[in-house]
Amino acid sequence: MGFWFHNNQHLNTAPYFRSATYKLPLTIFNQGGGTIGGPIKKDKVFYFFSYEQTAERTGYDGNYSVAPQAMRDGDFSQWTALGVVYDPASAPMNNAAARTPFAGNIVPKARFNPIFPNIYKDVPLPNQKSPTDLLYNLGGNYYAAGVLKLDRKQYDVKMNWVASEKLAIWGKYSRMDAPVAGKYIFGDLGGSALGSEGFGDTTTQIPTVGYNYTFSPSFFMDGVFGYTRMDQVVGIPNVDKNIGLDTWKIPGTNGGRQYAKDDRHGGAPQVDGFGFSYGRRRDLGSGMARGARLHLPDQLQQDQRRARVPLGL
């Protein structure tokens, strides 16, 4: 027996709030598989096999916000109605009322923190007219789309052996391989996730054997030996680089110099507070996980006329 399911972006609807040039992102979903089974030796040995594969390319998109070039240059003159930028050095910290605004609502570049250009230089500029902020074109002025990639394969194979009229023995092996990779709105620079944070690769394996032994028509015993193992590797872009420490020149980030060569501290630090979309990245980091679990349940069962009495071992 086989099966297959398909979906793509042409079968989906577009969001209500969208720009005039909006196009549905690529979305392809295919899931198929099948099962087969039967006797190997009549009344003695049987087999069963099943396979399922999921190939998913799911498009994610959204409207985000980035600073226009004028703001990056310190020029806020077009947005005076939204706020006045004051010179923090024009008055003591305990006398904020005495502050004076920058002339023309423009911050001289000489007053920029030298770290700021390092952080913002690779952030893209607005690429669309905001569908929701028509007056100032600040909120929702950047459109981003990405494709979540998932390729999951699942296998099950089982053998049954009828050793005698009283004893039956079976064995099974199940496996799943599931690599997945998402995108960020600013690529490797980060930002909000489109689909999934970073990448991951998971493998799960479950070998199992069991038996049934019948002592009498009303008294029998069964047992199962099972083992589950999961291996998983996850990560984010640029884990082999110290973006905060070496590229942005922020002291103490990426664990400082003492951990400069440790990938667990690699990548870009989470950045927030600009009022625009930026490094809103979960603290995913990178790493590897491995887990295992053993199952050894056995039981005796006595069937009475109206009840079944199980005895666990």
C-alpha cells in the first residue's frame, strides 16, 4: 500500500496586510510512503516494512522594520513630529530638563559610538512602502521571506517468528532522520527567524525484540526488550566566528578572550532596543545532545472467564 500528499503556495491564500507587490513565498510539501508485508515461510516467518518521507519547503515571510539611511546618518529631521533628539552632554544627568536638542534634529557623526556602525552597517535598507505606516514608512518597511527546509525519513522493519505452537518471537527496528534548517530575515546576520531557529539534525533509533509464550489457553507470558537512542546536533550561523568580539568590537562578548576559540560562545550576540527589527534571536547557540532509554517490561497474565489478571515482572 502506498500514499502521497502534496501542497504548494498556489493552493494557499495571501495575508490580508500585504504590499502591492506581494507574492506568496515558495511552499512545497510532499509526504509519501508505503507499507509491505507478508510471509517468508508459511505459518512460520513473516516480515513487515514501512517507509515514510516528508520533503517540506515551507515559505515564511513578513513585514519588518529597518532604519532608513537618513536615520543611520543621524538625520532625524523628517521625523521631528515623532520625537526630538536631545544632546545628552548638554546637561548633567540629574537635570534632564536642562538638555538642549541637537540642531535640526541631526546628531553629528562625531558623536556616534564607534561600535554602532559596526553593528548596523550590514543591516539592509527598506525595500518596500509600508502597508501599515503610510505616513512615516518606518514600521513594516522591510519585507523578508525564507524557506524552511525539512527532509524527514522514517523506517520500520519487523520480523515475526512462530517458533512453536506456544512460543512466538518478534523483532523490530525503527529509525528517523530529520535534518531541518530555517532562515533569518537578515541572513547570517540574524534577526527574527523565518520558520526555525538555526539548523538541527536529529536521528532516533529504536530496536525492539519481544516474545509471547502460552502455558495454557488461559495463562500466558509476554516480554519486550526495547532501546531508544536519540542523537541531535543544533546550531546557528557563524558559530565559528566571534561576531560580537571581533567584528562588532564589543568587549566581553562571546565569552571574552578566554573563550574566543570555543564554538559554544560563537555567533552574534542578541541585540535589541533600536526600535527596529534586529537581532531578536533566541539564545540557541550550538551543541550536540545524545540520549538513550532502555525498556524491559515482562508480564504474566491469567485470563478468567470475566477478568484478566496481569502480573508484572
